[in-house]
Amino acid sequence: MAATGVDAPGRAAIGARTLRTDRWWLSPLTTFVVFSAFVVYATWRAFADKDYFVEPYLSPFYSPCLGDCVKGSADFGTPFGGFPLSAALIILIFPLGFRMSCYYYRKAYYRAFWLSPPACAVAEPHTKYTGETRLPLILNNLHRWFWYAAVVVALILTWDVLLSFQEADGGHVGLGTLVLLTNVVLIWLYTLSCHSCRHAVGGRLRHFSKHPVRYRMWTWVSRLNTRHSLYAWLSLFSVAIADLYIMLLANGTISEARFF
Amino acid sequence: MTYQLKMRVWRGDDSGGSLQDFAVEVSEGEVVLDAIHRLQATQAGDLAVRWNCKAGKCGSCSAEVNGKPRLMCMTRLSDFDPAETITVTPMRTFPVIRDLVTDVSFNYEKARELPGVELGPRDADGKRRMMQVDVERGQEFRKCIECFLCQNTCHVVRDHEENKPAFAGPRFFLRYAELDMHPLDTHDRRALAQDAAGIGMCNITKCCTEVCPENIKITDNAIIPMKERVADRKFDPLVWLGAKIGIRHKDDEGRTEM
Ligand code: SF4
Ligand code: SF4
Ligand code: FES
Ligand code: FES
């Protein structure tokens, strides 16, 4: 096959894949390691089907619990009560689809996992490239549908936080409450700073001047949007930490630090 | 303070070439283009280099410095260790003419494929009006100096020569977005952006944004909004259903699809 890319005929014959001298591989490598660790942890926890609930906390991986849930964890009924596997798997498609089709995560996994490209001005190893024009990657265009679902998920997680302030014997604030609260704040920041959200609230307009309220909302979302990647990372950590904390409580490894 | 700067400069043409070593006297506060000019004046009289303004405004001196696409006139020597060897090559996506000069006509062909603005009828008094917020929206895109560093860095064409016919590139997605957001334009370019311009080939990995010397947020403010507009048109069942039963988004009134 004829040379293509930076070695294609007519281009300056330089030969090297890149002449960059900085540590361009550090950022994709970090992303690769951290995301892989998260995927391994999340897969294990999603299939585990235990230690996801301890009164009054429900792990975000299992919320809303709609399957064969442990007592007290199903706040929205159990329409999938007969589902033979872990209840997390019923709802997992929504957060998973949302993050997989997120414009930021796309950038991150195309670079870190598919090396397309690994970094700017570093040649990618693939001989063919069609981008997001075909199946399955063309499905990333459906991101907005996952965003609608993500708003519902964020509302449910907010409800979980409200429940975590209560116990049978009245009000309660424990470390778990704060963990869940932090998580839900970060989830909201991530969800509201989404590019599809920015488009929906006002970006799709051609006349800002005819829609002053939507224009104002667009400027707010735009401001959040500049930090979308940061929120993507922070909320990834917070969701894992929230689940981990609840797991450790549920299996008795630690006991709750209670403030009142 | 002056010092001897070690440089490796690519010299050659479309039949071949190589990196050649030089040492050139430079002083603190100079830029890479100064060093290249001194090299040309003192040691390599026939070194080909394109430049005009030396102020980061004409977009002529695009090249790659230590493998990074940059404007030579805006790359300060003080950003490098004086002991470091600085490598300068031409842009690696376009055909080389000689030394640091490449043939960027790909970009002009792409510009010609893009339908220009088509304004609607004038107001009754013969004027056209736009509100200030609508004018401001496109200002960021108009900062483009057409250096084509973004086009050069984009892996879609940099790493795949065969994609060139089907892909307009980030600089022109900028233009698509600007016109699609223009309140007075009567063309609807969304289908065109997907089909002819190949916006679906972009995988939003943001290298165009990383190299833009004008700091235009190409990916966040032009490409992604344009992808979302294409999704309105092509991948949104609600919008499709609305169009079927005759409900159109009022904001799109007066536009004809290209
Ligand atoms: S974001 Fe898209 S257009 Fe910009 S460099 Fe990456 S692939 Fe090319
Ligand atoms: S968008 Fe930026 S990088 Fe691209 S041609 Fe314009 S100024 Fe250069
Ligand atoms: S969630 Fe990242 S762009 Fe929508
Ligand atoms: S010489 Fe004009 S941009 Fe560098």
C-alpha cells in the first residue's frame, strides 16, 4: 500500500511520526489508566449485586433500583422485579450511554484508547479513518437523547440525597450524606454543562435578540461548558467514591461518621 | 545577551529533503522567524520561507517548531532552553514546494466549495438590521487569520491523504457555523455540512483548537454547535416528526436548504 498521511507523496519527506519533544504521551496515558480503572471498578460493582444499600443510602450505581432490590432500596417500585441479574444493569445504559456519547469523553477515548490521534501532530497508527460517519460511531449523534435521560437520573439522585437526610428516628447527617450531596452537585454541574444542553437552551437559535431569556440561559450554560471536562472527571470520581463508601458501610468494613 | 542557537531545519522539495543542522547567533527576545531570517542572511541564502507581517496577523509563516504547528513569528526563543536544538519543518499536511514553503491551495479549493452568504430582502427603508447580540456572536470566528495551522494539524487529513476530497476542515466548519448562526442568511447549510463538508469525519479531538494562534475555540464554539445543528436536522426524531406534520422551528423560517 502506498504511504499515506505525513509520508504521502508530495509532502515534505521527514519520516518521523512526530518531532514533538515534550511528553505528549503523558495525558493520553493518564486518561487510559484512570478510565480503565473506573471501568473495571464499575463493571465489578454493577455485577456484584450486593452491598449497594445501607439505610438511608443507596449507591448511585443502583439508583433507581428497579429490579430485585434489597429491602428499603426501591423508592420507585420494582417493575423489573423478576430480572435475574443485578438491578444496576437495568439502568446502567443511561449513564453509560450518556458518558460514552459525551463530546468530552469522545475526545478522551478517541485519543487515549483509539489513538486517533494520540496527541496533536502525532501520527495515528490506523491506515483508514472514517470518523463518526458510520455505525457504530454515528450513533454518537444521539447524545441529546441520553442527555434527556441524564436529567431524569440527576433528579432521582437528588431525591436520594434528600432521603439520606432522614432515618426512621428522624433527621440525620452523616459522612455518607455529604458524600452523596457532593456527588449530586458534581453530577448536576456535569449534566448542565453538556454541549447538547448548551444547544438546547439557546445555541440552536439564529436570533439571540428575539429570545432574551434563552440567550441569558445560554450565556450561563456557556460559562459552565468551558469547564465541562473538569466536571466530567470530578463526577466520575465522586460517583465511584460514593459507591465505594456505601459498599464499605454495607459490608461492615467501616462504620458511619455521624454528625447529628 | 546573544547566544549560538542550534537549529535543525528541513531543506528540500517534493523530490526529497532532509533535516540540516545549523548554528545561528540570536539574542534574547527574538522569535523563531528572526533566527530563520538570520540563517537566510548569513548561511543559507536560498532558504525558502514565507512571511509577511511578523506580527501574527497575516497567517503566512505557519510551520512546525519542535513538531508543534505554530506561527514562526509568534514563537519566542525565550520559551526554549538556550542549549536546546530547535527543529523547524514545513507544515506536514500540504504538498511541499521548497524548504519551509508549502502549497496551501487545498484550503482555497475548500473555500470555493462553501456557498457564500445569501441575504434576504431589505427592510422597508432599504436597510438591513441586526441586533448587537447577534452581531457579537460571530465575532470570535472573524478573528481567523487563515494561517491554516488548524487544517494542517487535523488528523483527518494530516494522517489520511485520501480524506482530503471529502473533508472541508476546521477552518471551514468555523465558516459553516458562522453563517448558520447568522440571522440574515437565507441558506440552510446543515445538510451540506454533513454531506459535502464531511463534518461527521471530525471526531472532536480538539487539535485544531489547541493550535489556533487566535485562540478561537473552534471545536467548542463552531464544530460542536454545528454538529448539534446537523443532529437537529438529521438525527432528532422529534424535529423530524414536527416537520412531517408541518410544525417547523420558527427560528428557521425563510431558509432554504442547500
Ligand atoms: S476537532 Fe475535528 S476538525 Fe478539529 S482537529 Fe480534531 S478532528 Fe480535526
Ligand atoms: S481558525 Fe485559527 S488556526 Fe485555523 S486558520 Fe483561522 S486562525 Fe489559523
Ligand atoms: S455530557 Fe459531555 S457533551 Fe453532553
Ligand atoms: S509573518 Fe504574519 S503571521 Fe507570522
